Amino acid sequence: MLLLITNRGPDATDLGHLLHKHPARVHESALAFGTARVFYPAAGPEECTAALAVEVDPVGLVRSVGARQGGWALGQYVNDRPYAASSFLSVAISRVLGTALNGRCAKRPELVDKPLELEARLPAIQAPEGAPERLFDPLGYEVECRRLPLDPAFPEWGEGRCYELRLRATRPLRELLRHLFVLVPALDREKHYWVGPEELEKLLAKGEGWLARHPERDWIVRRYLWRQRGLANEAIARLIPEDDGADAAEDAEEEAQAEPATGRRSPSLHDQRLDAVAERIAALDPESVVDLGCGEGKLLLRLLRRTRIPRLVGMDVSSRSLQYLESRLERLPPAQRSRVEVRHGSLIYRDSRLVGHDVAALVEVLEHLDPDRLEVLEEVVFAHAAPRHVFVTTPNREYNALFETLEPGGLRHRDHRFEWTRAEFQEWAKRVAAGHGYEVAVEPLGEEHPDHGAPSQMAAFRRTD
Ligand code: SAH
């Protein structure tokens, strides 16, 4: 199998320094499963290409890896494995190009972070349709992907399963190598090694700085850690960026209590809100509800007790809140508990687990997101997940004037990034509905004041198709 890396532009042969391999020589290394060679088909001042060729030795492979795994049939390797890029290539990158992968260059350290005009070419890689584009496009590569004929000598046999893949971008070499290290084995799901905890650590190390925010993060992790659901879930949980609400990890209890008193005694505002939303959801008699930013699951527990809705899914970015919810669920009878699924995730990433529900709820969640993330949330909820009904609640800022303990202009909770007036919420709700094929009605939540309105507000969206 072959990987070609080309550097174009002035001082193209800097590539040799970075790879720690002199362009004039062939560099050969023995690996557990075969031999890796690095050589330079071209090494001119304006264009320099390094080739990493990995020759897999099927017999050696069966001896070295197969024995440990209870024996792999040699037949598995009498196919396209030896030449299609796969997990072998990642091992070779880390063994043979490890200094470049890890961003070290003793002689010319300034080159490590220097963006270079790079092209990577994988003459053969197996991948699901469209996957190379989905993985490399978001990382800023120009992607060229061509399905190869099964056998060029017999065009009538049609296309095979392999692609030729070319990636172009101006970026430091080490980034390109890290992307390839993770994404090549994700594209080709066969793994020649046992996927264990070390692989999870490698994935997190090589994915640092880019994987957490990749729109296909979960897909990549699951494919990289193939057949190891537990490890994949752990990786995803560890990858979810801390700043996406981890500060919001305070529990909803605290939030409810933190709501400033009006001097009157009534059921807490939070209970009123949750009751209102639960009632509206129950009236729809849905099959499945997802509570986005569920916190400790107050809405879910209400729905569990008061309705027969068969599937209730809670999602939150705060693992602390979810642990609390899990501990409460453990105390319920199994038949009840089995109706609830708890998911760790962030609302600002497209997540296939959010698709296919009848109803989504966002109770006091919006105002915990930075305003510049709202647009992404809108896409995730209304375009991607697109449930038939969405209920969104948020504080009404105008009402804050009635809270005796709030400074003028102050927000109700330390993690709130903003609070909206009635008009602002109306405007947002109408724009989102119009943009995504929903109709919406906004209504007050809680007792209304003649000038300041109700303490909270709810938008009820319904998909129009
Ligand atoms: N809906 C719950 C909790 C409201 S508090 C209730 O009404 O009781 C706000 C919740 O939003 C917190 O649990 C916080 O962890 C969660 N949150 C904040 N940002 C998030 C994000 N990007 N994705 C998912 N949840 C998020």
C-alpha cells in the first residue's frame, strides 16, 4: 500500500527535513507485519514527493498478529488488503514518520508549524460512498475521489470497491499526518490489530485539536474503534469539548433555587415550566420524546410518571447531571426504567441519535449557549433532528425588574449567556420556524404581570409538512 505526499512551492525539499528522511536515499524499516520503505520519486526545488510504501507480508502477519488473536485465516489476506490503505498504513506512519507525526524537527524546528502546500495521494483505499468527502472536507481539504475499475485491463468488469483519493491543503505536515493517521483506518473498517484501550488513547492524542469539533466525530470514533462500543462511547464522552456547557454543569435544582424570589409564594417557576411542557407533550401522545439539555431529567421523570410514552431520551453535555439522573433511574422498577435512555452529547453537533423522535424539548437550555452557537443549534434541532414538535422555554428578561434581589440588567443565573425580552424571543422563534418549515406559537409561562409579562416563555413549534 502506498501513500504519496507532495510539497510544492519554494524549498519543496524541506519535506525531507520534516520527515527525517534524506531525499537521495531509500529508507527501509522492518515492521511486525512487513516492510515499510520511504523514498522520493521526485525531489526538485519546487516539487518534492515522498512515498511511503508498505509491503504487508501475509505469512509474517499471521505469525505475528494472528497467533495472538486465535489465528486469522491467511485467506483474509489473499484479497486487496496488501495494497488498499488501511490500519497498516497508520502503524507505518507512526513507526516510520513518527517524528513528523509528533511535530518534532530538531534541525529545523521552525518547519513544524509552517503551513506547506501539500498534497496527499492514496492510490487505493476502500471507503463507503461519499465518506472521504464527509471526513476531509470539513478539515479544509480539497478532496478528489475517484472510484477505481476492478481491473483496468477489463473495463467491462466495472468498478471495484477502492478509490483513489487526493487531498490538497495548505497546512503544517504534522496536521496532515494526524488526519491520515485517524481517518484512513476509519474509512477502511478492517482492523489488523486488536482494538483495545491503547487505541482509544492514540485516537484521542492524534485527534487533539480537531476531532472533537468534527461534524462526523461520532462516526469516525466508532469506525476507528471498530466493534468496541464501550471504548467508542468513552472516546466520544472525552472528546465532547469541555467549554460546551461544562460550565453549565450546575444542576437544574441549583438553577431553580437560584431564581430570584418575587416575594410571593407559589410553586417554583421551574416546576410551573416543567408542568406546562409535560402537559403539552402528553397531549400529543407521542411515541418518542427527546429532552435536549435534560440536566437531571426532571422533565423526563415527570413524563415517565404521568404518561405511557414508550421512549424517552435525555441528552446533556454535563456528565455530572446525567450520572445523577442515572442514579435516580436505578431506583425505579425495571419496566419504567427501560423507557428512558440517557445520552451524553452536545447540542451543537449533528448527532444521529437525535433523529427520529416525535417531540423535542429544550427547557431553559437556549440561554446557556453562547449567542454565536445558536445558529448551529437551530441547524441541529430544526434541520437535522427535525422532530414533528419542538418546545422551547426561556426566561423573559422584562420580568427581571420584579426580582427584588437582581441588580438592574443582571441575569438570573451565572451561566446564562443572555436573556431575551418577549419581542426578542418572538422574533427568534418566527425566524427559525419560517426557515425550517415549522409554524410556531409563543406563549407566556407563569403568572403574567400587566407591564412585564410572565416570568418565562414557551415557543411551541410544529412541523408543517
Ligand atoms: N432542561 C433541564 C436543565 C436546564 S439547565 C431542566 O429544565 O431541568 C441547562 C442544561 O443545559 C444543563 O443541564 C446544561 O448542562 C445543558 N447544556 C448546556 N449547553 C449544552 C449543550 N451544548 N448541549 C447539551 N446540553 C447543554
